[in-house]
Amino acid sequence: MGSGTVGMAPPPGFIPGTVHLVDLEGTMASRHAEGSGKDIVLIPTPSNDPDDPLNWSPRRKYQLLACICVYCLAVGIASAAIYSVLVPISTATGLTLADLNSGTGYMFLAFGWGCLIWQPLAQKFGKRPVYLFTLLGSMGAIGAPIESLCEISIADVWFTHERGTYMGFYALFLVGSNFLAPVIAGFVNDGQGWEWVLYWCAIFCGAGFVICFFFMEETNYQRMDVLTAEPYQVDYTPSALEKGTKDPSDSDRVAPVQTPPSLVPTMTKKSYLDKLKMFRKQDINHHASLVEMVIRPFLYFQFPSIVFAGFMYGAVVCALLLWGVGAAHEVHWFGLVFAMGVFGAAITAGSQLSISYCIDCYKELGEDAIVTVILIRNTMSFAVSYGITPWVENMGYQNAFLVAAFAALAQISSYFAMIKWGRQIRAASVTRAIKEGRELDVDIAITNISKASAEMPDSIKVLGLSSLAPIAFCGLIGLVASILINACRQTLFHAKSEPPAVFHWIPYIGNAVSYGMDPVGFFIKYRAKYGDVFTFTLFGRKMTCYLGIEGNDFILNGKLQDINAEEIYGPLTIPVFGKDVIYDCPNSKPMEQKKFVKFGLTQKALESHVPLIEKEVVDYIKMSPAWKGPKGSSGIVDFSAVMSEITLFTAARSLQGEEVRQKLTAEFAGLYHDPDMGFNPVNFLFPWLPLPRNRRRDAAHNKMRDVYEDIIIQRRKNGLESDNEYDMLWNLMNSNYKDGTPVPDKEVACMMITLLMGGQHSSSSASAWIMHRLAAHPDVAEELYQEQILNLGHGDRSRLSPMQYSDLDKLPLLHNVVKETLRLHGSIHSILRKVMNPLAIPGSPYVVGTDKGLLASPMVTAISDEYFPDAKSWNPHRWDKLQPSESIVDANDVVDYGYGAVSKGTRSPYIPFGAGRHRCIGEKFAYLNLGVIVGTIVRNFKLGTIDGRTGIVPPTDHTSMFARPVQPGLIRWTRRE
């Protein structure tokens, strides 16, 4: 708690900020200044304690002022020095200037709102510990005391008639440090580099810590109010004022009071060591809790004088005009320097006057009132700094600063209202202000506000304002202001070089809701409005869509130095797949890893997979209780769950080997689900959230990796025996990178996890959609069955034998069913890349900066009537003949990214497995796996919807990372005769 008075209630007629300061007649018994100032009344009244800050000697007071100035210089320079080195920091780190400017805006926002933490701590435990601790942090929320605590320390030490002078010193060093720091930083950057700018800031703060530790004293002090000037009750009605009623500060309306002798204590001065001590019992405020102290500043929004002080905290018209016009017309540098000098000087005056006005009006509420002022000021500063870059870029210096100047003029003009009505406003606030001496108890404040709300006009009551009206009102104002600022940024300050932006009302959230509800529909809607290129906001990220085949080619076939997939997908996939594989290493390494994995995707390997896959499906049908029953029996089964299990088993057996498949049934069965839940949109946006599912994901990954590593250790110990299968695990164990380094066992295990889980989602989703489509189109399902009888059984069902690889070429309709389903129900609707260098969009004026991501959506072309007639309908027979759109693809357009020559495929309207260097290498396996699974199920069952309707499939579940059917996916089956 700061220096103040407790225990005495204000007299009737008391007006906050109105005091009897001069006693020319000498009739008041109050304490007076000495010497030439003997006519000045000392307010607040000091105690008789020599260690009362008001009684300190001039040396002690000036020593404290010097420490406050040192604190302001250290923290102020550390906060403002970065402005001169934003460009070299941007060059060195790749961060854009817009991001850095926004970051400084957030820093000043933290300066303001951080006061809610430090001010209560300073009141509760002392100001000196807060000063010392925050010198070690210095920036953002940690440096917040520079904005609010210094003013209170000055008010603790100097009387009302002195306070303005020393508040001016504080304002000079506070604002001066902000102007001095960039100049010093510029010289340091030129001589030593931008890193040394930050090093010197840390050195300044360290030196400030040492000075303040040895020379700054604690100013928290509680004194008893033994002297007061009691004015008479005065009528403030307009009629009374017109009749010439005297002001209550007139000397003849003041009644002197005497000092009770019993209250004059005998006290001794503190020693130097006592002054260095912190957290002394007498410095700690035991009268209020920290929670109450945090709440108080919000309650003070009910005092217009305090709100006005925050609103008026610094604005200059002429300097803004001179600087903006001068910069636009490239005047001599002295004109700009002069403008900034005037600006800085006026800000100092504005700071000093605003803060002094607030403290003079409500000294008893000083600590908390200043927090309210700083909250208003820094929130306004944040709003301006957040929007200043696009503002200047789009309007130019002259127009931008013209607008700023007139906005400042309008802001400053509000002082006319305070001149005319300020006194009445302060008089009206008495009923809501101090009830018991210095402290404003939170409960009393809320009670008073409740009483005041009963007297509100009906128009106000309709708004539902209650005892929490100030907090609710401030929250509402903040929300409305942020929405309006966000809207203005989008509509008024859009650069011509940027793609059109999809409008959104709510900052940060942006277009996340409309995009998340139906991503493909979102793309189609705004493609019709803006064309192939536009930008939308996704939880603070700016995503630029480039749709159509040109967009697919531009993004998916982009140069490695310009676009990056690892930074986008790494946070999502690394916890699931593991370290040093796929997205957790330089791009050249996963290209080699893909080459190792192609062992299981060769022609010979694919031929061997067919009987293994068919056996897995048949065994599953035999073992599943959901499909029990004789020929002709029927039932209902959740095919989404069934397909998830079947595709997992078939991939494990064919790609990973018999030993892993056996482990899958026993040990992996309970483990697979938890890492699978890591593929969640929440983790894509906020991978750092400590969710329970993420903890389970990490634990399951470690167990799965341990299982693989145990198998590897055992195999290395026993060696490859003659009756063992040379499977994928053996292949990876014996693989070496190009530099000759063997693949570590840990990476082998992580690659096996990736191989197991990487393509399982798309296969599971695709197979479930195929089943739903066949159930909705039983005629096509019957065609598939008859196709097998005709081409594989030669017209006789009894002659159908187990499938072979060569049989798939004899089943074109089966292949077309898979293709058509993948066209309409692609698993991934959005393919993302991080922009590493500014990219110009060919044939347009648009440039995509490094502060944005790029988004391609092959689904948009796949369901476009431009390439596929009646594209929204499911028609496998469209693939019976070559589509004209396929002629776009150049058969000779191949490239080797490090794992073998592949077709780029980026200019095709149909690319369900992606394209470019990150194209899925398992495309052939996926077609084979889906074909065998679907063919085997069709051999054994007839499918239909549960209500018998045709042509109807479930909607798409967009809450998942993969576009799967809404679950449960119930389908009726009937066992064939």
C-alpha cells in the first residue's frame, strides 16, 4: 500500500481534487510549509515519523527521484531501442516488418495490462521489490511498472503543491527514453550489429538494478490523518451558482481543527541497512487482498475524470501534421527532427498533465486509478500500432498523418467538456468514492454502484447494467472497438499488391467458423466472388488460396527455397510419427527415406500383396461377430469402424510383415487409437495445448516405438533365418543414407510407425465412402459382382478363385468406382505450405508475403463442371472413356525428387494423392488395397442403406482432419447365396 491516510472519513461537501492549498490569513491549524512557502498548506498532512516519505530530507527525496529516472531510462531504452533495428532483425530472422510492428504493439498492450499484476503486488508487498524484479525482465508485461508505479512513488514523497514539478521530471525521462533509445540503437547497430543493441539494453537494466538496489528506498507508508480542513456543505445547483454562492475553497468557509496531542508519537529514523530490507512487516498492506486490488482498476471506470486522464494521455496535432507532410514531400531532415522534437516535448507535457490531473483528483485512489489510466492509454496505443503499418502503406505518409492529426485534435478538444463540467462531475463522484479514509473497499464500491444504478435513466436500465456495469461496459467497449478497428483495417487499408481478403468481423478467429463448417464449399463460394486467388484469416494466420490447376501447379510444384511444408505440418505430425523422419528433418532426408520405403511398393511386392490383403479381409469377415450368419442372412454394421480396422490390418500385413501384423492384434490394438487421435484440427492450430489426449498420444507413441525397437534388437541378435520373411523392417535395418550412415534403430521404428499410420486415414476414409456409395447405388454394386463373375469366373460364380494381381486389370469398373469415389470424396481438402520468400502470383499484381501461408485445394478442380460434366454426381462410368480434361497432363512431365522418377501431375484436375515432391508414394498400393478390399466384400455381400433409399449418402464430417463420412456409418448387408 502506498503512502496515504487511513481512518478518517471525508467531510460533507467534499469534492475529489478540490483542496485548500493556500492559507494567506494563517487561520488554519493544518501543517504549513516552511520559509517562503509558509502560506502553503501541506497536503497530504505528514505524520511525525521522520521515515514518513513526506518528511524525508530533500537529499532522500532527490535520491528517490534519481532512482526513478534511472529506472525509466533502463526500462524505457530496453523497450524502445528495437525500433531502430527492425529492418536488420527482419533480414536476419525472416520475420516481416508487419509482424515485428505488431509485436511491438502487443508489447505496449502488455505494458498496460501488466499493471494489473504489478500494482497490486507493489501495494501489498512494497514498491521496491517490484522495481528491482522488473528491472531484470524490463519488457512487456514485466516492465509494466514504468507506466504506473513511478507516478505513485512520486505522489508518496512530495506534497500536492510540489507534485507537478517532479511528475514532469518523470514524464521527461519516461518519454525521453523512448526518443533517445532509437538514436543510440542506430549508432550501436552501425558499429556492433543489431544483437549488441539488445546486449546493451540488458547491460543498462543490470546497472539500473545495482543503483536501485543500493539507493532506492521503500515509499509504502501508512499514516493517521490528524489534520483536515473541513469545508461547509455547498449547493451546486445551477441556480445557486448563478446567485453567487461562494466556492467551498474560500478561506472563510474553512473550519480549523487541532492536532490531538495523544497522536504525536516518538519515533526514530531507519538505518541504512533497514532501508535496504524488503518485505518488512510495516511495508506490507494487510487490509486488502490481491484479488481486490486487481478488481479495483476496473471499478474506477465509473469516474469520468480518471477515464478522461487516460483518454488524454498524449496527442499533438501540429507535430503530426508537420511530420506527415514533411515525410511525404521529402523535406530537409531538420524539419522531421524538429517535428519529432515538438511531438516528444508535447507528449511529455501531456503525460505529466494527465497523470497529475488524475492523482490530484483522486489521491486516495492513486495506485489503482493510475492502472485504469494506463489500461486505457496502452489499449489505445496498441490499436494504433497494430493498424499503423497498413495505414501508412495504403494512404501514404501525408494522408495517414493528416487523419492522425485530426483524430488527435478531436481527442484533445474533449478538455472543453472537463473545463465546463469537470467540477460537477467530480462532485457527483463523491458518493462512489472514498468511504473510509484512503481505501475504497471493493464491496462498498459495488454497493454504491448498485445504488447508483437504481437512479439511472430507464434508457440505461434497459441495457441491463447492474453492479458489475463498469466491468461489463468496458468489456463491451473493448470488444466493439476491436471489431471496428478490425473492420477498418480490412476495408480502408488494403494494399494493391495483396490478394483480395475474405471479410471477417471477429479479430483473430477470422473466417475459421465458416471455413471449418464446409471447407470446399467455402473455397467455391469465394472463388466465385474473388477468383482463384484470395486470402482468409484462420485463427490469426493469413492463408492465401490459389485454386484451379494453375494454383495446384504453383503451390505443389513450388521451389523448395520458396515454400515449405515442414513448418506447417511438423507440429502436427512429429508427436505422432516421431523425430528425424518426414517433417522433422531437412527435405533431402525424407526423400531418401521414401526411397527406402519403396521396397514394399515395387511391382514384385505389389503382386505379392494381393493374396495377403484378400486373406486379411476374408479372415476379418469370418471372425467379426457383426457378420455372423448363414447365407441369405442380413444385418447392419458401422462400415466406418469396420473399414478403419480392415485397412489397418491389410496395410500392416502387406507392408510391414507377418511379425508386425501379429503384434498389431495383441500389443498395438490398444496403442493405435491414441496416436491416431493426435491428428486433430485443434493440434494443427494449437499443438502446444496440454490436452489429455495429447499426453495419451505421446505415451502411446513411445510404447509403439519401444515395440519396434525390441523387435529390431532381437532380429539383430538372431540374424535372418532361412524361414524368416525378408520384410520392410529387415529392409530398413539394412538401409544406408547417401553418406553411408546406417539408418539408426530409432529412425527405423519411427519410419515403421509412419508407414503404418501415414496412409491409413485416407484409405480408411476412401473405403468407407466407397461402401456408402455402393449401398446408395445397389445397381453399381451388382455390376461389380457380375464383372467378377464374367471376367474372373467365366460366367460361373463357383469358379471364382482367390484374387491375383493380374485380375485387377480385368476389373475396369472396380477401378473406376475407386477413382470416382476419390474424386468426389478426397480425404484432404486443404494442402498447406509456408511461404519462405515473397512470391508473385503469375499473371496478377499480387505478391504473397512471408507472413502468409499458401493453400491449394485439388478438391475444387475435382468437383468442377469445367473438367467433369455433372461433377457433383457420383458416376463411375464417366471413367469408361478418357476424359478430355486429362489431356492437360503431360505424360513426359516427370521429375526425380530423390526417390525415383515420378510424374509431377500438378496440372491435372484429378490429383487425390497430391503432387510434387510431397506426393504420396503409395498411390499404386492404395488403388490395389482398396480394389482388393472392395472386390472381396462385394463377392460376399449385397449392400444397401438402412432405410432402403437410394442415392443418399451421409454428409461429410469436417470436424476431422480427414473428410470422412459422419459417424456412425451404418449400412445394411445381406450375405450372398
